[in-house]
Amino acid sequence: MTLPNKVQQQLTEQTANPWSAEFVERMERLVGKDACRRLAIFALPADFVLSVVVPVYNEALTVASVVDLLRETKLPMQIILIDDGSTDGTDEALKTLEEADDVTVVRHQKNQGKGAAIRSGFQHATGDIVVIQDADQEYSPSDFRLLLQPLIAQEADICYGTRYGHHDRQLSPWWHQMVNGMITMLASIAIGVRFSDVETCYKMIPRKHLESIADGLKENRFGIEIELTAKLARKRLRFTERPIRYQHRWYDEGKKIGWRDGVSALWCIFKYGLLRR
């Protein structure tokens, strides 16, 4: 959707708080309530904080820019960076970042995997809602606005960002989308909720729901995506999906998930889905 210049000026005004009731009222007068809903323009509750869990493994070149992108959303935010045993100088970048009040750094002495990093991040989350953010710039934090909207409006309990089923996205390699589609289909059957992208990084969950299952999470690698989803689904929570943008990264650029993780995902579907139904 292309916005009129006057609306764009309002949205990018540096002095405006885009999450305040005053800002929303001004935009509703300018473009109308229906347009504001479609653009995900809404006010946040007083004292709201979003906890962003960021697993980091050998991302010295990108982690600072990801933190900048998070701050550009102007969301009240707790940024939790988990250094999962990096060996490329990431720790030096984190030493600078952790001087800020909105950043918490957690360090693993040895690499344990994305799932272990996420579990450590969950233990430090104190915000009202928790979301996972990769440190490699594949995902855009500006999409948080869309993911937050149904949760703040209490139209859903959990919101997943889907990379597929819409057209505002970079096209992934055919095998990547095929494998993801197969895993998502099998997970949907086993778990009992129809997803379009169960492996998405952007899983946005109110902390009150997360706390009831966090201590029981066990997966250390990418199997955490299936385990987390299955355990939330068994609580009979309402899931929704919102489209997000995605810039696929190649292995020579540092992408870490491999074919073994695909096999592990199938095992996790059986373990946390079919065996627990």
C-alpha cells in the first residue's frame, strides 16, 4: 500500500511517539480508523515492554546493526543478546552494546545451539510480550507492528510471522521452501493447528503463556521451533499468523541450519506432536 506524502511525514516524524494514544488519534483524524487498522497503527498499554531474545553465534558484523533496527521501531524494549560461544569477535561487539540500559547480554562459554540460547534468553525476559529475533538481518523488526496488533487487541494469544503465502518477500531457493513446507505440513498434522511457516523465527508470545512452559523446554538446536509450538498448542491458545518480510541468507554468508536440522525437526514432530497427543 502506498501512503500519501502527508501520512508518510506523520509516520516518520522524529519527535512523534508512534505508539502513543495521541499519535494514533492524530492518524485516525488524518486517514480514518479503518486505514489505521490496516496499517497497524495502534496505541500500546501504559508501561508496556517487549522483550526481544536474540541468539548470537559468530555475528560480529551484523549484531550491532540488528540492535539499531530494533531501536528504530521506537518500541519500549528489553533487548536480550545471548552470545552462544562465538569465536569471531562477537564478544567485543557485545561489550559495547551492553553498556546501554535497554540491553542485557548473556554469555555461553561453549556453543550449545539456537535452542539453548533461546531458553537462556527466556529466563531473562521481563517484558509483557516476548519475541525471538535472529542476529543476521534476515528478518525486519519493523514487522513487529503487525505481529503485536492482534495480541494488543486481544484477538489472539500468540502471533507467528509467516514468510510464505504472500508476495511482499524475497523468493527463497526452491528446496528451502519445499523442505519448510513439508516440515510445516507434518507439524500442523501432528500438533493439530494449521500453520504456514512453523519454522519462522518471529514467534511473538505473551510472557504469561511462555512462563508456564519455559522450564520444560529441552531442545538445544533448531528443534526448539517444533517443541515450543507443540507445547503452546497443547494449552489451547489461539494462534494467528501475519505476513513478514524475509531476506534469505546463503551458507557462505553464515547461515547455520543444515540437513541434519531437518531430520531433527522430523523427530521433534514425532516426539512433541504425535507422541503427546
